[in-house]
Amino acid sequence: MSIHEVNMAQYVTDERGTFIPATQRPDGSWRKERRVKAGYIPQDEVPIYESKGKQWMNSKPALPPGVHLDTKQKEKQASQNISKASKKNEKRKQKKKEKRDTEDNASGNVDDLSSQMQEADINSEGTTSSLQKRLKNVRKKLKQIAELQAKVDSGEVIPAQEQKDKLARKAAFEEELRELEAKEERNE
């Protein structure tokens, strides 16, 4: 009887044929010996089937002629396998974030804005139009806050943190509106 290792499994060959010897399980019970045919390959070691087309594609070079591995790796790192849709969504999110930041800077610092407007010369035509634009913008924000407050009061909307922040800035917007209207009356 001879023992030899083929494909990482031990086989025993004798006058009866080739077989896998009995082994003990972790719980102490014994597995029976299993008779195998010549050329037996265990299921775990059977190679995965590849069609002719897949074999042909795998045999082709990965890079087109003239492209070096370094440039291809740089392109992969740059794109990071992101789909077009996710790239568009990322750009949209970035634009919204930038817009929100500029709005917060414009409306969040009401005291700074009012002091800047007091320092500005309101007699020129360009500054008056900017005053009117700011008035329109503040009125629009107050209208949005009123609509949001109505939805929250009716239970139609549960406010997110950004919406809560917007509702909290209502008093600042009202103060700014009074200041801007007072300046507008002085100019007329």
C-alpha cells in the first residue's frame, strides 16, 4: 500500500484501487473511506469554467498598443470607477453646498451686513439697486420661512436640522428687513 499526495488530498492505493482514507471529525466520529477513480479532482479544486470567448478576451493584452501601465493606473485612480450618474450627483451636491454657504454668509451675518450697508454710499444708482435686490431677497426668505413654519405647525413636515436653523434665523431676517426698509425710505 502506498500513500501519495495529489492536489493537496491524500490518496491510498492498494489492490482494491485508489481511495481517500477514513478521517476523524472534530466531534470524534469517523468518516468512511471513499473510493475514487484515477484522475479524481476534489470539487474545491475543479477550475471554474470559462467559455471560449472569455478565454479569448483574457488572452488579449489589457492595454492598447502604445499605452504604458503607469498612465493607465493614473487614469484608474482619477476616475475611481465612478459612474456618470454618481459624478453628476456629486457635482450637484457640491453646487448646492457652495450656494448654501454663500446664502449663510449673506444672511447669517446680519449685523455685519447692516454695518457694511451703513458704510456704503446709497446715493449712487448701483448701490440703490443692490439695496432693492437685498430687500427682495430678505422678503423672499421671510416668505419661505412663513411657509415652512405653516407646514411644521400643521404637521405636514418634520423639520430637518437645516430647516430648524432657517426657522431660528427668522428674527434676524425681520430685523434686517426693518433696517433695509428704513434705508430705502431715507433714499427716496
